Amino acid sequence: MAPKRFERTFLATLACAAWVGLTQCSDYNQILKSGSVAEKLEFAHTALDSGDCFKALPLYDELMQLSRGTERAPDVHWNRAMTHDCVNDFYLSRYYFQTFAKTFPNDPRVEEGMFRAALCSYFLSPDASLDQTDTRSAIDELQLFMDRYPSSALRDSSQAMVDNLRLKLERKAFENARIYHTTGNFKSATIAMEHAVADYPGSAFQEELQFLIIDSHFQYAELSTERRKLERYNDAIQAFHTFASRFQESEWMPLAQRLYDSSVAAIANLDVNSQNSDSNR
């Protein structure tokens, strides 16, 4: 008997849950189609508050029109932005937070809205291997927020995000430059690495970049015609001096020293060959 009672109870629970679901769905459709402004506001707020944000979206879209010019407008506009944020639609969420700040500049939530808009841009920043346009936009927006609200309690969080985004740009620049080196395009490698060194002076990749600049100059000299070797070995030597002055204790120093010695020996060999050529004329 016990299993049968359990079965009946279980089926009754399922039926009840289905009835509640259908009732709630019916209520929602009714409010969506013919509910009053007050009913739609209450239902949308409850849906957003409970995390059922996809139900809140169409209601807030309609309420934006219905509340325009009324005292409800700021709350509706804010909640619409929050609802898009809730469903991870960061493009529209950012847009609505930005327009909220412009439309209601005296609202006490403007500071938070500006931060949330910048936060959306932070979430839209892609992996370092992809185009970093959104990353740069996020840095600009977070910096603007910190400039506008220098005493904000959200300043430390904003600065931490800016640091993370800049590290991503540094990695992107480093990886791009290293690809040129890996594929044997040593001239482009030196140009890209020197730009990366100049653009990100405090980067964690500075040491390796400076070493790879030496190696790129040396490899480029090795592949060059006789008349261009002297100039390019000298570039490697100069790059070594820059590296040695900054990173004397570097793990790359033995390899850098070897490239320097090879460059000096190659130049000496060029001089010997040049003298022999002159004496044979």
C-alpha cells in the first residue's frame, strides 16, 4: 500500500505544479495583453526581483512608452537596464544605463549607472587573441568613471578592472610580436616588439620582449645580404646594451650574451673579408 500511496502523492504533486505553472503563465499572458499599467509594473518588478528576467523584458519595453514623462519614468528606465543586465545582454544594458545617466542626470543612481555601463563594457572585452576594440572602450569608460567620481566607493574596483584590461592589451601586443618572430619575419618582429616596449613600459613582458629584439636583429642580420649585415649586427649589439642595462640578472642574459658575442665576431669577420677583398684588387 505504501508504494501506491507514494505514487498517488507524487502524481498529485506533479498535477498541482503543472496547474500552478499554467495559472502563472495564463496570468502573465493576461497582464501582458490587457493588464493595467500598475499591474504590469508590479509583475515586471516581481519578475526582475525573482530573477525571471525574460518575462520582465517585454513588460519593461512597453512600460518605457507608457511611463514616458511621468514620475515612474526613471524607475522604469533603470529597471529596463537592469533586466537586460540580468539576461547578460550587455550591449543593450550598457546602452540603457548610459541613456539613463543622460536622461536623468540628477537621479541619485547616476553614479551606479555609469559604473554599470562601464562594467558591461568590461564583460564585453574578448579573449586576448581576438580584436581588442571593446577592451579599449572599456578602459576609456572606466577611466572616465574614475575621473568623474574620484571619491567613489567603486573606484578601487574600477582600477582593478582597468589593470586587468591593460594586461590583456599587453599580452595581445606581446603575442602579436612573438608570432612575427616565430614565423621568421624578423624585421616586422623588431618593429612590433619595439612598439610594444614603448606602449607598455611597465609590462611584465618587457624583459622577454627586449631579449627577443636582440635575437630578431641577429637573425635578420644572418639572413641579410653582405652589404646590410654590418648595420643589422650593430642593431643587435645596441639592443644587447639596452637589455643588459635594464635586466642584468635576467635568466635570458646568457643567451643574450651569446648573441652579442656572435654579432661582434660576425662584424670582425666582415672586416677581415673586406680587407682581403681590397688586397686582392
